[in-house]
Amino acid sequence: MSNYKIFIDASCDVDPEVIKKEDIGVIPMSYILGEEEKVSYANETPEEIHAFYDALREGVNVSTSQISPIVYVDMFKPVLEAGQDILYICLSSGLTGTYSAVNVVVEDLKEDYPDRTIVAYDSLAATIATGLIVEEAVKNRTEGMGPVENAEALKVKRESLFTMFLVEDLMHLKRGGRISEVSAVLGTALKICPILNIGPDGKLYVVAKKRGEMALKHLQSEFSANINPDCKRIYVAHADNEERVNKLVALIKESRPDVEVVVSTLCPIIGAHTGPDMTAVICWK
């Protein structure tokens, strides 16, 4: 039952050591920075990440694109031919068409490999939040769950996921179609830090608007109110703003000195839509 490979896409910020140890497959994703097309394999160096966000700060245009069906085929076929099943955990359908697109590929592959099980799972999450789901999927696989049972268990676990983040400029999310133009213009005009979460439908929602240090304190307050008392590890993610994320970590440790805080840098695929300086807190509630 556990003879299957877990796949993610490059939008999912998972610890590289976990990817290597658990032999997780990474579907590459493309983005265009200025005039240059780049491919992310979720393994950018700190220097590459910093250069990416500096380019955004300088006003360089960035856009992302859907994963081509042939990329899925090229990644999945060798695994299926080797006799393994597949569980693919993808970026929220509330943010992209990835889930719909991959299901078309999956149905075609099932015709060619009728004895194999291929499951595409909609995480209804993004970045580190998807990473937590992947960690849960790995644990379930270790405990003997097959890909279908694992996906069903993840649907239940996903309901306990807490994700909240702040951004400097909503116009990045507006350009990508992730929020409305009215919300973006209003938030930018007021020069505030909009605070967003990912709802049960996997879409983004502006839940508060705060200025300066109050934005971080709001994240800390919401985290403290929602975290599961038994949760011993939480994640904070940032888009190249170490000063701000260090302040957030300090606030978190004030309320929960017993938890381990894992810091991660946001990948270019998601960072293209949040812009520089995004700061997030993610945990199980």
C-alpha cells in the first residue's frame, strides 16, 4: 500500500532535506522575470531568492504560467512504468487552474496505466501551508495508507490548517487576479499592511488592515488564539524581509516559548503574486 511516490509542484515550500529524504518528486514551474523565462525546481539559493525580490522592488514585471501537460507526463510516466502509484499534492484550486489541468492528464494516464493508482489532491493551500500537508502525507504513507486513503485523510486534516499573512502591496495580488481591483487599490492607497488568510475554499481573503508594528502584533494575536495547544512546531515564511520575520518570531516566542519556529523563504512562484516583504505564520489549529 505504501509503494507510491508523492509529488508536489515548485510552489510548495517544503524543506529540501524532507524532499531528499522522502524522495518527493517536484514538478517544475515557469515564470517570466522581465524578459527572461526561468524555471523553478523549488531549490533556489538564498542569493537567487534575494535577487528575485530585489528585481520586484525595482519594478521589474514578473508573471507565472500554468504547468504544461507534457511536464506532468514526463514526470509521471517513469514512475508509473516502474510499477509505482502516485499522489500529487498541488497548489490550491482557489488560486490557480493547476488542479483542473492535472486531472485531465491523470485521466489520460489512467487509460495507459489501468493497473496504477494516480491521485491528484487539491491542497486548497499554498507555500508552507502546503508543506505541512505534505509532511502529513509522508506520515500517513509511513503508517501504511495508500494514495486514495491518504488523500481522504488529508481532506480532514486540512480543515485544521491556520494560515495568515501580511503583504506590503496588494497590487501584486491584483495583477495575478487573486483579489479584486477595488480591494487592491483601497489597501495600497491607505498605505497599510493588508492581512489575508486562505479560506476553506482555497481563495484569498483580506481579513484586516493594520499599520506598522500593529500588523505583526495582529498576526501574533491570531496565531495565539488559533494554535492547537499540542502543536509543537510552527512555520513562518517571508519574502526576503529577515528583519520583519525576526520580529514576528520574537512575538511568537513570547506567547509560546515551548514551540519550535521554522523560518522559510517564499519561493518565486508564490512571491510573484505576493510581492516582496510578505510575512506569514502557519500552524495546525
